[in-house]
Amino acid sequence: MLTGVLGTSGASVEEAVRLLRRLVENYGDFFDSSGYLNSEGRKVLEVALRGLLREVSWVRGYVQRVRRRGTYEEVRRLLEVLESSNLTAR
């Protein structure tokens, strides 16, 4: 599933949003029945967050919360913040 994802070194904001959207849209593949990220979901999340932090420093608090809690709600909330901030329209 992660073919071509883990090898990316310079993921942009657009790529991070695409990966977060992929996590949210494919709940059954990346979250367990309790709503927490599984190991495959954590891998995708880390790729997205690493690229995101390189480009946008103000999301650090959101990123820490998503990493710590690892819930569907937190991932969705971060995605909504990024989409509403117009970062992808650069």
C-alpha cells in the first residue's frame, strides 16, 4: 500500500493533505475498530507530517496532538485545518 509513499523525501503541503485525505477516506485500511491508527496508518501519517512540518511551522501543535492521540478525529481535524487555511492554493 505504501509503494511510492515512504520513499518521498520532500513531501509538500499538497502531498501531506493528499495523504491525510487518504487516511480519512480509507478508514478500514488505516484505523482499528476503536478509531486509532494502526501500524500502516502510522507510517502514512508520519510521511505526511514530516513533509508538513518542513513547510509549515505553525501546525506543530496540531501535529503533536495527532501523533500523541492517533485517533480518526484528530487526523480529520488536522485535515480540516489545512484545507481551510488555503495552504494548498499556493
